[in-house]
Amino acid sequence: MKPTLDSQQLRVFVTLGRTLSMRRAAEELHLTPSGISHCLKALEDDLGCRLFERTARKFALTRVGRELYAEAHRLVEDMKSLRSRIRMWQDWRQGHLRIGANSTACQFLLPPTLREFRESFPDYTIQIEQCTSRQAMRMLTDEELDLALLTESPELPPNIVGHGIGEDDLQFIVNPLHPWAVKRKAVREDITRRKLIFPERGGNTAALIESYFREDGIRIAPFIEIANEQAIIEFVRLDVGVGILPPWLVANEIEQGLLLALPLGRRRLKREWGVFAKKTRVFSIAENLFVKICRNVFRELNAEAEAA
């Protein structure tokens, strides 16, 4: 017996074990039936046992053949996967990346991230799906997405893992003419009477905000709910209400004196961000770089906000 099995013989055996037909196996593998028969005989001679029962009316796997088929099928699939990965390694600058992101990431994080990513991978095709955290988790599980850029969910599915890129600090965002702006702080007893502009309920950020005020015994009801941070910024600029956003989102407006950020209270409300993927996913060079750039962009945006 040879020390290793012949890969071509295994491929013939697996195809024959699936089709149970010399003719169909020959058609799939672009060989002649006699070629299929020769490979099978060579494999059986090498192993010293019969793998198929062959009669005029019957062509079926033997007991040993059935045992071998499961292992051989896995080996052949692994070899196919390896060939595919080798092709990818040979041309690692080309590929396709499917990214899920919430509205904040789509508007503020992905544009500078992908601008830098393109410098290293100009031939990559990027597909972006704007979605909620719950939708992203389902799409990652179903392998409809490769990565998702989101705020961290309190209930992460067991098959999903997050790669942290940083945290931000949610604060009240007000118009400079707002009464709180004059006092440079939010009046706790006044919070429930103010027209609060919230991210859409059901998302991670809205849940974080509600939980924060619930711990302080404050029951809040938003005046406006909208899943668009740019719209929230505009509403606050027009003094329609009070927004709750991280300062890095409005760093330019704060620097220009158009808006003001105020702490929510004595405790800070931190929000974690990450790039999420299936636990079983092995990151490519491009995906590792994407996560690294996300971290750098997030750090820079927060640093600019602190300097404003």
C-alpha cells in the first residue's frame, strides 16, 4: 500500500460514489468510462479491498466504500477549497467584500475608511448594505454579509464575534440659544419636559439611552424618533429639540459655534463600536486591513471632537 492516496483516484471514487454510474461520472470528470474503471481498480488494488458491489443489476458502495466515502468527500472538498484560496493568495488585491453598516457608519465612518482602503485594494468590489444590528446579525449568520460595522449589541449571537474599534460618549446636543446652553449643563428636573430627538427605537443606541435614564429614575419619551443622525443634527440646529449624539458626529458644528455638547448627567454613557463577523471566518489580508483602518478612522474622529 502506498503511504498516501492518489487525489485523482479519490476524486473519481467520490464522483462515482455520488452518481453510482460509470457513464455519469465519466461525463462530470471529462473522462472515458474505461478511464473511470481503471482509476477505481487502481484505488481498490492500492487499498486491498473492494469499494463497490458490481453486478449486471447492481452498482453500489460496499460497507468499506460507504465508510470511505464520507472521509473522501470531505478531503476532496478541502482540496477544492484550498485551490480556491491559493488563487485568492496569488491575486490578493482583487476580491469582493460585503459590508453591513448602520446609518451612522454609512454616513460618517465608511466614507473615510473606504477611501483609505481603496489605496491598498483598488480592484476590490465593495457592496454596502445599510441595516439595523438585528438584521446584520441574521445576514452574517446566513453568510449574506462578510463583515458588519455597528455599535455593539448587548445580546450577541453565539456564532458571531466582534472586533472592537473604539468607544464614544453620548451627550446632549443643543442649539447655542437653548436654555441649557446658557447654564452649560442639562437640568435634571427639566429633562422630561424637553423635546428630545431620539434614534429610532429598537436599535442598540436607543436601548442604551433608555436604560441610562431608567437607572436615574427618569422616564423619557422622545418628541421625534428618526434613524438618521444627519437629520437629528439639522433639527437641533433649527432648535426644534435636543439631540443625543456623540460629539465626534458634530465636531465641525461645535467648532463653528452652531451646536453645543453637554453631559447627560454625572455618569458618562459610553457606546462600544466593532466590526462583526462569524466566528468561523478566517480574515483575508483585505479584511484585516479594513478593521485596522476602521480603528484608525474612529480614533481620529474622536480626537478631533475632543480638540474642538
